[in-house]
Amino acid sequence: MSVGPRAVCIACWNVDLVTRVPRLPLPGETVLGDAFSSGPGGKGSNVAVGLARLGAQVSVVARLGDDEYGRRAVPFWQGEGIDCTHAQVAPGEPNAVATILVADDGENSIAVFRGAGFALGAAQVRAARPAFERAALVTMPLELQDKAIGAALALARECGTRSVLNPAPARALPGDWLRAVDVLTPNALEARQLCDLPADAAITPAQLGARLLERGVGAVVMTCGAEGAWVFERGQVPLPVPPFAVHTVDTVGAGDAFNAGLAMALAEGASLAQAARFASATAALATTRPGAALAMPHRAEVNSFLTARP
């Protein structure tokens, strides 16, 4: 049994259907795959697994489908040491499924059927109040309906629980949400979308971070893929976080691994800069193996990786 910090993860459980292809297809093109696998996924679920493997005591709040895919969730989570008290099955509804293409260079494209998990409601989130009251931190992606996200942010504030919001898939966020977020973790594209900018807008990472802080977010940790990450805090100089060089096999779970690493370090009392470095190491390790949840590294691996790179 883990004795690490407690965390709540608002999660959508997906089953990932993964096809490996030589390269990602162009629009209208068919590319033949070389291998196929299925496994556990979903952004919130991946973060929960990542946190548990890093040593946190994790509780998930989730709505599951009443089918073969949905029935895989609880046994898998329990096998990772995750508390499933607040995971409920939606009678008669199908579970979420993600169709993923992974190219030989590690790049990927993903389409998700949202299923039962997307309809997680505010009442179910509020019913998890005991878990929030015990937790140091709550994490959530945007793969859920607005009612659940709004309820989780409000409950976190009421319980004094630090909130980490990963705005993926990106969409417009109400101003009161942004003001309730303690740490926002967009990638560079999502940051542009949150600032109502086109994907090719000529803007520096520092300018993006400043715009997000102006909207009321407590702090921003922005990932930039192979270029590393940036940390933005009010009254502080923007801080670049260099990437770690590894042999990349699969980038599917990298963002979720980063969020798990960041949340774990913050829950243990690290500064944002320290947490971002730990998160970068966690994400780098996740890219060296295939899969999403199954690629999440354990704490000993991350510690060893960082020790070798002082």
C-alpha cells in the first residue's frame, strides 16, 4: 500500500485500439499497418496510473460503459493500487474507445469515441467530496462535459485542494474556470487555442504564457514536445525546461506522463520548476516504450533516470 500523497483524478476510461503504420496517412489515403494492439487509455486514467506508479495514493472519479471495454477498467485500476470507490457503471451505455495510429517515427494521430465517460456529471463529482478533502491535489483533462469540470474546480476550491487542469482536447474555457485553476498544463497548440490564436500565429512561448496568466490562471506549465517545456508564474521570469534526449518509440502517452510527473512532484511540495523537470523525465521515459497507461514509468525508474542526468 502506497504511503505517498493523496490525489484525485477526474478520469475518462478509454480502451485504446492501436495500429502501427510506417507513416501517418494523408487525408483520403489508406496506409497498411504492421501491428495491432489494444490496451488501457484515456487521459485522466493515464494520469491516475502514472501517479500511482510514482507512489501517490490515487482515487478516480469516473463513469464507465456497460460493455466489454468498460468492464476492463476497475480490475485494471485496482491492479495498479487505485481506489475505485467513485467509479460508476452507466447501465446500457457503451464505453469510450480511442482509435490510434502510431508511425515509425513515434508520431501519432488519435480519434476518440467519447462514450459513457464523457457524460460524467456534477453530482457524481460532488459525491467524491471525501476524496477531495483528503487529497493534496486533483487532476483533470477536458475529455469530459463542462458540468463535471466546473464541479471539480469548485469542489477543489472549497476543500483547499490544488487543481491541475490539462486543457486537452482544447476548447474555450469560461473565465471563472481559468481563475479557479491553480496550474494549467497546455501544450503549445492548446495554449494558442485558449488565447484564440491560429495554430500558426507568430508568438513566443513567453508571450503565450503571459496571456494565459492575464486570464487569471494561477500558473502555467506549457509543454513544447521535443523542445521541452516552459514554466510561467506571476512575478517570475519565464523558465525554459530543457528536454531529455531519449530514443522515442511512441509519443501517445507522453503528455499524460508529464501531467502525472508534475502532479506527483507538486503534491510532494516541489516548486513548479522542480516539478517540471521531474515531469519531463517522466514523459521522456514514457516515450521509450509503446502504449499509453502501460508506458507510465515507476518511481524508481524516474529517480534513476534523473540521477544519471544531474
